[in-house]
Amino acid sequence: MRAAILEAVGTPIEIGDVDLRGPRAGEVLVRIVACGVCHSDLSVIDGSFPSPLPVVLGHEAAGIVWEIGSDVTTVAPGDKVVLTPLPPCGRCYFCTRGQTTLCATWGSSLFTSLLADGTSPLSRNGDIVYRGLATAAWAEQAIMPEAGVVKVDDDVPLETACVLGCAVQTGVGAVLNTAGVEEGATVLVLGAGGIGIAVTQGARLAAASRIIVSDPVAERREAALGFGATDVIDPTDADPAAVALELTGGIGVDYAFEAAGQASLIELGIAATRSGGTIVCVGAPPLDQGISIPMAVAFTSTEKRLVGCLLGSVHSQRDIPRFLALWRAGRLDLDGMITSRMPLAQTEAAIDRLRNREGIRTVLTVG
Ligand SMILES: NC(=O)c1ccc[n+]([C@@H]2O[C@H](COP(=O)([O-])OP(=O)(O)OC[C@H]3O[C@@H](n4cnc5c(N)ncnc54)[C@H](O)[C@@H]3O)[C@@H](O)[C@H]2O)c1
Ligand SMILES: [Zn+2]
Ligand SMILES: [Zn+2]
């Protein structure tokens, strides 16, 4: 099959042929229809999130079930599905506590670029090709564990629904699941790319009273206003923490979300958040970036909470149908997040759009 392959860090993606084996017990072979381009893919390409190579990336996908392995009972060939990079095994320590994005069986696939059994379903001339970000969906087909596909209704357009796979699960999940933002709360969102826009929409769904969005790109600040932002900040022009304090009567926001992938913005979020408030780390900063809390006692005595967030702490089998229901009700805008669609052959140009911060989400159409 055709796939977009990263051969070496920092080199352009090339379209080429790779082999994909058929589905084994408990697995599903999906014909990919569409797959978004996320900054986490770019982080592998530029080396800030290392993966073994060569690798096929793409982890925000939707498609049609083509073939099922033995023991697969919840989907059948022909079903439309949204793929999810962090499926629950349902049985491990974390899954049984409802923290399915931390699944002990499937969670490591994100970091190893392998299936849970330590192999890859992809190869080329007999040599291994890695399954990037636990999906490898910048390709005509993908192998997923059964729990890694979520069946959707026949009338759902897959070239739109694909953004549920990462951006929407992550951003909306960060608000509704990780943070549990309550009605009337004040929210600061740092970064208005695909993830930040989804956080903004999540805050609107949660009926936050103030949704303050910071991004240096004017077009993205403008877009944020259409997705529920009440105030926007250009961080090159004003200190977002100072503005957030001013807009909340000197108290600070109830919740701050780092959605740009820069560790220093976590520190900014801590400064902008009120005593007792919550800072949610959604962005994935490069491995060499850390944060410091210089006067730790101030953190102690202000009872702030700093929490990590992996894929919006979702339970995909519950949340993808839930978010689609909100989309049907007109309360979650998926179509508006997709600012361009390009064929798989133009993967490198689509990545350039992400690098250059053009539009919000670019989706590769495959089928
Ligand atoms: N936690 C998770 O499970 C998860 C899931 C998906 C993506 N991510 C991460 O989330 C981050 C965002 O992903 P994306 O696809 O939206 O990326 P993106 O590149 O589309 O958006 C990032 C945005 O941050 C903005 N930004 C840059 N500097 C800023 C600053 N100083 N203040 C405010 N905004 C600033 C950029 O202008 C851009 O609009 C990445 O680090 C990505 O790896 C995490
Ligand atoms: Zn992603
Ligand atoms: Zn599990």
C-alpha cells in the first residue's frame, strides 16, 4: 500500500510503498479515508519526540473497516469508524480505575511505535517500518486493536469526523474530563492551534463565563473568537498572565490550559491561575524543556493544582460517540476546525501548513 514515510529526522516525508500484514486475533484492518496533521506528528519529524525510523505517522484518522481478525465482535467489514491512538484494554490496573489513556497494555505503543506485542504490522522488503504514534494512518490502510476503532453512524462524514481522533478528544476531553470545568468558570487557553481551539470549544460546552485565548497568530486569535473565546491576547504584545489577572478582577483564572507545547507557558499558566485553581498541561513540550517552581511554599499555600493530560483523559468508546452527539446538536464545530484538505501525496505540503501556522487543522484525504 501507499504510505507517507519518515526516513530520517528533519527530512521531508516521502510517499512510497510499504507492506501491511492482515489482521490477527483481536485486530481490525481499516481502509483510511482521512487523517489530520497534528503537532505531535511534527514533533517526531523534527526530532523533539523521538521514534524509531523509518516510521509512518498520522494518528487522527477515520476510515472503513475492511477486514477483521478472529474474536472481533464489535465491528464488521463496511462499518465506518474513528480511530483512537490510546484504546483501553479494559483489564489492566489503569483501565479498571477508568483511566484508560494510561492503559498498561496499549499506552506504551505511543512511545515505542510498536503494537503491544512488540512487533510492527508494517514492513518494507522484509525490514521493519514503525507504527508511529500508535496508529500510522498517513497510509491507505492501518491495523488497529479492536478497541482502537469506534463505530460511527453511516451518515457521519469521515473526512470531518477524523479530527475527533486526536484534536477533539484531547482538547474537549481536557476540559470536560481532565479538568472538569464547571459552569461559570474562567478559563485561559495558551495556544490556538488544533488542540487549543478544541480546548476553547470544550470551555464553551462547559459554559465557562470567560474564555481567554492567547496566540501570537492573528488569524488564530480571530478564529478562536468564533469558537467561543470571549477575549484574545497577543502574547508578543502583552503578558497573558497580567491580562488574565486584570480580566478576573485580580483573582486569576480558575483554569489554565497549556496547549502550545512550550514548558515556559506552564509556568505562565501557574502565574495566571487563582489560588485553588488548576493548570492543565496539554501541550507536549520538547524533551529538553522543564519547569521550575521557585518558591515551592507559595505553590503549597495557594493550593494550586498542576495536572497532566494525555488525549483528554478520554474513554474513547464513550467519548467519541458523546462528542459526535454534540456535533449533531450543533454544539461542537468539527467542520470549522478543518481549514484545508489535501491528498496523501501532498503530506509534506500539509506539514508545511502546520509549521507555518496556516489555518487550524489540515486533513489528508486518502481513500
Ligand atoms: N496531551 C496530548 O495528548 C496531546 C495530544 C495532541 C497534541 N498534543 C500537543 O499539543 C500541542 C499543540 O498541538 P497542535 O496540533 O494544536 O499544534 P499547533 O502547532 O497547531 O498549535 C500550537 C499553537 O501554539 C501557538 N503558540 C506558540 N507560541 C505561543 C505562545 N508563546 N503563547 C501562546 N500560543 C503560542 C502557535 O501560534 C500555534 O497556534 C503540541 O505540543 C502537541 O504535540 C498533546
Ligand atoms: Zn495529535
Ligand atoms: Zn488497560
